[in-house]
Amino acid sequence: MSRILLPPITPTVPDPARRRFVQGLALGGAALGVGLLPRFALAAPTSASYPSVLSGTEFDLTIGAMPVDFTGRARSAIVVNRQLPAPILRWREGDTVTLRVRNTLPVTSSIHWHGILLPFRMDGVPGLSFPGIAPGETFTYRFPVRQTGTYWYHSHSGFQEQQGLYGPIVVEARDGAGIRADRDYVVMLSDWTDQNPDTILATLKRQSDYYNFHQPTALDFMRDVERMGIRAALSRRRMWNRMRMNPTDLSDVSAYTYTYLLNGTAPAGNWTGLFKPGERVRLRVINGSAMTYFDLRIPGLKLTVVSADGQDVEPVTVDEFRIGVAETYDVIVEPGDAAYTIFAESMDRSGYARGTLAPRAGMEAPVPPLDPVSWLGMTDMMGAMGGKKHGGMAGMPGMDMGNGAPGMADMPGMDMGKSDHAAMAGMGDNGAASGWVCRTGPSVDMCVADPRTNLDDPGIGLRDNGRRVLTYADLHTIGGPLDPREPGRTLTLHLTGNMERYVWGFDGVKFSDAKPIVFRYGERLRITLINDTMMTHPIHLHGMWSEVEAPDGGFQVRKHTVSVQPAQQISYRVSADALGRWAYHCHLLYHMEAGMFREVIVA
């Protein structure tokens, strides 16, 4: 895959200036941002010029490089029409759109239309659907728009997505129907790094926890002793040391190198969207980051979730939601005559993106502190362990589900000292319907014998935090499944990795060694994913919807990206109605580059 190589930066020891790096510059960034959709415009956001919104059926997009400065150090970004994020593309259901994409980079580029149903030749994945857009060339995408909702687009070439090539898509219903709102904003979250992405990947391969600055400390140990006693505290540390894993390894890349952006604006820049008190405001939240899960809330406001991955859902009101990489959620808020902070903290609690909703320019609200860092616990390592309820081992004597698992190393049958780094050794091998059996080795460092199937777990760091947090169990797509047929077969895949070697794959096989997965055209099948790692993976199937099943097998929610938590099993139904060669991968960019990618052939 072709890449633009930025000047390498050697990481340094964190210092007080790092706080400014995390928050970014108030006046830094790209030339233009993204935000208010034009038909609702009051005034320009306080932190950016008017955003560019392109609408209609004919579009001319130019991929190129542009200098940006988010941290006090100028860098080169890869952008569309000299904007980061790229322009909002506004389409209408039923139209046929034509997008002429010109590449002015010195390397091959591409654009993938994430979540959009289209002919595979238009999907924009070099090596599968087309060769890519060569330097100086123009490629014309043309396809009918067959859906409505909030989506996004990004490069599928090397690390260009990390370097800035991403933007929103808004598709309106042909008849004008839809969710009523007085004002409509895109809220696009992303992660920016001044480092060369190739350097980040090389660093992760040398030391996978290099960017994790929430390592357990002596002070943490003393707190554990005070809270749970010396024996349990020692047992807890001994367990993690024997596994050679990190209990706070929630994100591979952190705010040590990332500055988190909201609509292309760093926290110090404070992107602001204006409203009139009493209005219903629709926020189209898109996670366009490379590696970051965000937990988003707006203190003082309830969030009514009305759409997930572009598909309308039965409204559900929450205080907070986790949005995985590549997911989208639309929410309705009804602010009063005050300013409100849009607060999106990274899952590892190393930093945050921030913006403001306000009735008048210049207003802002307090920024809440980051939540405390949670340790991975029994649920994240062992799944159900004989039951299918949330928490797995919750309620067992001596088991601390909130911050880890004291005493686990002493449990009968649990050998945590295997030389092959087998975190779940002693629990048995987990056989898959595909015939693959999970065993630890060079490409697999743990297996989960009894994965949990519940959808009502908000995830690590959000459990029992005192707020109402969205889960997949809350989401019900309006209209039910698109295809009423029962699946004719089940394909089971394990999400696997070896953190020490930083190798990722499906069924212990990385993409370079894998054969394509074949769907029979017209069939209805079930895909079952089992996460044998302690990281959360957003899995994206191109070209077809993934209709997530409830634990009882009934229809739950339609998505294009399915987030699978540690030690969790999720099943979804797919109708193989799109001929061609399609990508199927983890949307954590460095995981995809390190092997968690497969080709799906529908024939």
C-alpha cells in the first residue's frame, strides 16, 4: 500500500509541555473545519471558517498535501479540497452520484465510501476493487444512492486516513421525511499525530505498550493493599506479571502522541456550534479516528439516540455512549439558554476531544475531568466462565470485578505462568465451527474458552459509573431485518493477536497468509465473531449490512461496523447480495496493517 512519509520524529520523555500538546493550539489546525450544515446556518463557528458542504449529484474532489499545525509544530497532512476533515458530502436517496477524484500526491491514493452500498468496483479498496488512483490521475466513482443517514469517507491506502484523508457523508430521504430537528451539526471525532505513522507501527512492533502511560505503579499497589489486603494485592500483580500483559492496555496509541480533534479542531480551539434556546439539535457523531474509541457525553444534557450507523433506531435516551472507530450515532439534544461542553474522552483516559454548543458566540462551559483509568477484569479475560450473564465471575467470593481479579492466579486450573504467554492456558482450547481451534503460539497469546454473549455491557471504564450508558442491547433498528430468511450456514471467526509481537489476524492468521472467505451469491449466512484478545475491535464488512443478533438469536440492530469487546462473542446475519471482492477487517488502522484483514469474495 502506498504511503506519504512525513519527517520522522523521535519520541521523547513526557514533560509539562505535553499538556499543551494534548489540548492542541487554540488557533492551530487546517485552513477550514467541518460542522454546521448550510441550510441551518446562523453564523460561522467561533473556531473555524464556514465549512465547505458539497451537495447535488456531481462532485469534484482533489486529494493533496497541505501544511497543518495542531501542536505548535507544522506538519503535512493529506486532505481533500484543502480541508481537514474533508468537505461534507450531502446526497439524496435515489440519486446517482458522480464523484471525480483527482490525486495530486506523488503516491497512489483512494477513497472508500464507508457504509455505502454500491457496486464493488466503486468501493475504493486498492488491490480488491480497483488498482487505486495513480499520481496525477483522476478516477470517477459513479453509483446510485440506496440509503439514508450519516456515513463517512476515507482513504484505504496505507496510513493516509491517519494523516487526514476523511470526511462526512449525509444522505437525505428522497421524500424529505426523517427525524425532526431545528438544527443539524456534524460532530466528527479523529486523532492526529505529528509522528510518521510508519514510525508508530514500528514502535508498536518493538514495544506494544510504548504509548501506554497508565502502567501500574508502586502507589497503585499501596492503594490495592489498603483496599483489598496484601495477599489479594500481591496475587493481582503476580497474575499480570505471569501473563506478561498490561491491565491498562486499552488503546495501543494514546495522547502521548495523539491530539484528539472535533471537527478538525483541537480541544484548546473549542469548536463551537450555535443554537437558539429551545431548539431540537441533531448531532451526527462520526468516529473518523485511526485508533481511538471515544466515550461522549454533554454534561447537563440528555442524549436521545435516534440512529446508529446511518440506520434509524427506536429512540433511546442516555447520558453517554461509546463510539467505536468507524461507527456513527445520531443524537437529539434540547439545550437551554446556556453553553454545554461536548466531551469525548478516549477509552484509555489519556486525553479528550472537546467542543461547545452555545446560544451565543464566545460562550463556553466547564470541561469535566477525565474519568479514572479502569483495569481490565475477569469479564475482559475470561468471558462467561460457565454463564452468559454480564460480569462472568461477578458475585464469586474474592472476585473484584471493578478493578481486576485478585486471587485469579490461585484459582484451580488456572496456570498463568506458561512460557508461551498463554493468558488463558488451562481453560481448554476453544473449537470453532470453521474447524480452527484456538491455541496459543507466535500469532495468538490468549484464548477464551467460554466467551460471553451479552450485549448489555457498556465496556471497560463505563461499568457502574453512575451515568446511563448506551449499549448494543438498547439499539433496535426500526423496521426489523431486511431479509427474513434464517441463515443457511454459520461462519465462525476468532479475533486473535499477539501483543508482544504486535501481530493481529483472524483465526491466528494474518492477511498475507490468509485465503479469501467465499460467500455464495444470494445466501443468508451468520457470522460469529469470538474475541480472543483483551482489546475491543471494530469489525467492518464492506458492501453488505451486518444485522446483529440478540443473545436469543432474534434481530437486534443493523450496522456496518460491529464493535466486539474482549472475551465477547457476537453473531450477525449477512445477505450475500453484492457480487465482487470485498474487504473485511478491523477498523483499528494499525491492527489492519498488522494483519487483521481478510478478502471476502461473493460469487
